[in-house]
Amino acid sequence: MGRPRTPLLDRRRIGAAALKLADEQGTLSIPALARSLGVAPSALYHHVSGRDEIIALMREELTLTAGLRPARSRPWEQALADWARSYRDAFAAHPGAVPLLAVAPLAEPFMHAMYEHVAGLLLDAGFVETHVRPAITALESFILGSALDLVAPSVMLPGVDRETAPRLSAVLERVPVDHDRAERAFEFGLNALLTGFRALLDDQSADGARGAE
Amino acid sequence: MGRPRTPLLDRRRIGAAALKLADEQGTLSIPALARSLGVAPSALYHHVSGRDEIIALMREELTLTAGLRPARSRPWEQALADWARSYRDAFAAHPGAVPLLAVAPLAEPFMHAMYEHVAGLLLDAGFVETHVRPAITALESFILGSALDLVAPSVMLPGVDRETAPRLSAVLERVPVDHDRAERAFEFGLNALLTGFRALLDDQSADGARGAE
């Protein structure tokens, strides 16, 4: 209504359209992206150098929308948990794009800035340098998987038979079937992961104390 | 070479072809599946009732290939870790199918049999019934995310600048860039998750002991 049929392209619009397309189709092709924006592929190339840059714009859109930067002032577990929740929510809004974004290298300075914050958080908490990278990656894997689970139906195991699967049936009967299923699993896993991280830190301190004796 | 152009359909072949297609295209359409099998869509419907059944066949193919059933004889942490590793490897072979399979309800008896085993493992370990479902889901989310990470490049953070991201640079310099990056992150996270699960069990026992005093 009153908007031009072919609005002016800008990088933010390209990122948003690419995210929508990847989310719906599970893949990203430049001709399809150009079509969805109502422009010729050549017009896209006035704004982006190619596929890698489009993926960077998708990530920028996702990250800027969610404001994915952990707070530094809180206890590290809480800051990391808050970051994990925002991160999961951002990806849950675009589940189809998860595999694409999960395997594309993160070359963008704004992503490096986010990881700089997270790395600082873990180093300040006392993690040794060699543990920081695996800890972040493990947490991200859990976050991405949880984002997919958040868009799954609340009844993921229909028709379990009490005769052939009695223990599974008993377990399922104890858990309410509602929209909080994925939320509870996420919080349960996040708590377990952070407890595991904390235990590792405590072991390190104990080792350090023994080493100093 | 010598094979018929239109081989006979069977359910196992349909599952394998659907898995390949979803993996490559991120989605599954019946016309595309029929094309990839060299048959008319109507021929497919002689074997399957529709999309849900095809997804069940994909899952059967993945699960049967990987033999996803945890051992019951070992300590539960080890049995669960072995199951998680096989599960991750099975999904890592078909990363594009992950979002599709992650959100499709699991109505198949062979999947219920697998979850019956895992639920039994956790119940025997001492988990309370209400924790079993969230524990399995959290572990699965971590597994699915890790499967995606396993197919990501070993250099996921190229070009980090030492001036603007000094702590991230320091962390990255301490970690070798090789194919084991994702493997190390998975084992780190799996260990943290299982440590967190173990801590929860210990807390339960402590609560139980206090309750009995």
C-alpha cells in the first residue's frame, strides 16, 4: 500500500531477506534471494561481493536484532546463562537457517567482538586459556540444538506403548505436555553444563592449591 | 552399469534417498524425492502413506545404520557418552537433515525402544522420573548442535584482530587448528554435561539422606 514495488536495497534488508529465505528453504541461492527482493541478481552484486558476505549479513541481522553481548558485571554463570538464552531465542526465530549459519566461518568483526566478551568472561572467571574455546563451542552446540527443539512440537513422543516401553511411559506421564517442555529441557541442560564448568574450575583451583603446597 | 534405470522401490531405499535429499537441500518434497528415485510420485504412495512416514523412514535409516542403542552393562556415564557419540556421528553424516528430523515427532516403535533404553539407564542410575525427559532432551540438543559443528570448518574464526580482540586472540593461539577442534569441544561439553548430571544425582542423594535423618 503506497510502498514502491522495488524498494531500495540496503545491506540490512539483504540480510533480513536472506535469513527469511534460508529459514524457509534450508538453503540460500543468490537467484532466489534476488527474486525474493524483487531485483536482478546483478543489483545484489552492487551491495555484496557474494555468498560469504550475504551469510555475514544474515548473522549481523540475527545478532543485532538479539543484541547478543553478555553482561560483564554479574557472576559469570549468570552472564553466560543470559547470553545463552538470548542466543537460543535468536536462532529459534530462524531454525531453517541454523545448519547454514552453524557451518559458515565467522569472519565479521562484530562477531569477534561478541566472542571477545565471552572469552573475557570465562578468563575472568578463572578458566585456563585452553578451555575457553571448547567451552564456548560446547555451549553454542547446546544452544543451536536447543533452538531447534524450541520449535519442535510439545508432544515429541506420541503413542508410546506401556507394554513395550514401560519405563519411558512412566517418565512421560510424569512430565506435563505443554509449551514449556523445551524450555525446561533447556534450563535443565544449561544448569548441568554450567555446573560441569564450575566443577572444572573448582578442580583447577584444587590442583593449583596442591601445586603450591 | 548393468543396473536397471528404475530399480525396485523398497522402504529402506526410500528412507536413504529422502535422507540424502533433505541433507543436500535442507527440505523434503515428495515430487523431488520421486525424481531422485526415478519414479512417479504415485509409485511412492504404493510404499508410504505420506510425508510423516517418509520422515520415519529417514530416521529408521539413520538409526539402523548407526545402531543407536546404549549398552546397559557399563557405568551409566560411559553408556550415555557412547550413545551420545554414535548419535552425533549419525547426524553429522546428514547435517542438512538435522532441522527436519529435530522437529518431527518420533512416533516410531523403534525410536520408542531406543528411548526406553536411555530412560532405563537414567532411572537405574538414580535419576528421579521428572528429570529423565529433560536430561535426554538436553543431551540430544547438545548432540544435534555438535553434529553441525563437526561438519563446520576447523577455522571458524578467521582474521581475529589482536588489537581489538586481544583475549580472544590469546585463546585462539593456544588451541591447535585441526580437525580435532570439534571433537575436543564435543568431549569437553559431554564431560561437563555428565558432570552436571552427576552433581544433580549427588545432591538428590544428599537430600534423601537428610530427609531420612
